[in-house]
Amino acid sequence: MPKKYSEVEKANIKRDLRLHAERSLFHKGVKGTSVDELVKLAMIPKGTFYLFYETKEALFFDVLVSFRHQMQDEMMAMLQELDENHIVTSLTTVFAYLIENMYRRGIFRLLNEEEMHMISRKNEEDIYMRERKELLSFFRELFNLFAIDDKDDIDAFFNSFLIIVYSMNYADRMKKPLDAWRMLLRGLILQLVGE
């Protein structure tokens, strides 16, 4: 008979599993991480893992969604504190924050084609398209705060942003990649704003 967990215990177990999955993601990726490793790190029985997630890929997808929600909230909060008279600087700061977190927390690995394929085949086929649409929708909402509403320009920015994210797989070959990504973001935002 499976152990019964309180709501607090359930929340803590889920949080711990996401935390350990995210840490493992940076170093090993989805493919290199096993359920056995994750349950050992979370100090739970293997059967308990399956009370929360059908597969490790479902857990990694949950990590991606949780990260997106957290970043959206934090980016919107940052914009409240930044100087609206300096649109380019404010937007560069916010998007550089997102890029830095995607890199430091290993989220970029989930956008690697091989990892993406692993997660997609174990989950709904359209989950990445749905997540991509959610992120694009957030970008549009964020740019609308600055009266930037040209759909084609925002779509081009979004695709350029993804190219920066894909380049994270080669960060070990770059000198100061965070500085390079920030400069690329600033150039993209300058072009989008038209200053």
C-alpha cells in the first residue's frame, strides 16, 4: 500500500524533484539523468516518484513550465522598477536576466533538438509548440507595455532570441558568453524600438 502524503509533503516532494531535475539538467541533460538518481537526491522511494510524474520527461517538462512562469513574474516585476524613459536599457536588462537564468539553470538544454525530441515523444506531441506560443504571447504582452506592437517585428525578435538560446550549447567555446548575449540582445532591442 503506497504511503499517504500530506499536502505539505506533496508540495515539498514536487519542489525537491524539480530542483534536483533542474540541477541535473545543467550537467547531464534529460538523457543523462535517471529516475534512480532523482529519487536518491530527493530521498524518496522510487514508487513515490511515479505518484507525481509518469516519466522523467514529464518532470523535465514541469521544470520548463515552472521556469517560464517564474521568469515571467520576475521580468514583469523588474519592469515596474526600471526607468520607462530608457526603453532599450530597461528591456535589455530584463531580457539579459532571462538569458542569464536560462543559461545558469540549464534550461537551454531543454531546447536542444535531441532533448526536445525525448520530452515530446513521452508527452503530448504539441507541448513545445504550446510552450513556444505561451512564451511568444508573453513577449508580445511585455513589448506592448512599451507601445511596441508590430507582430512581425516581435516575431522576428522572438526567433532571434531563440537563436541566442540555441547558441548556449556552445558557450564553453566562447569568451564571456553572457556579455556577448547581452550585446546581441541590446542590438535586437535597438532595432525593434527603432532608436
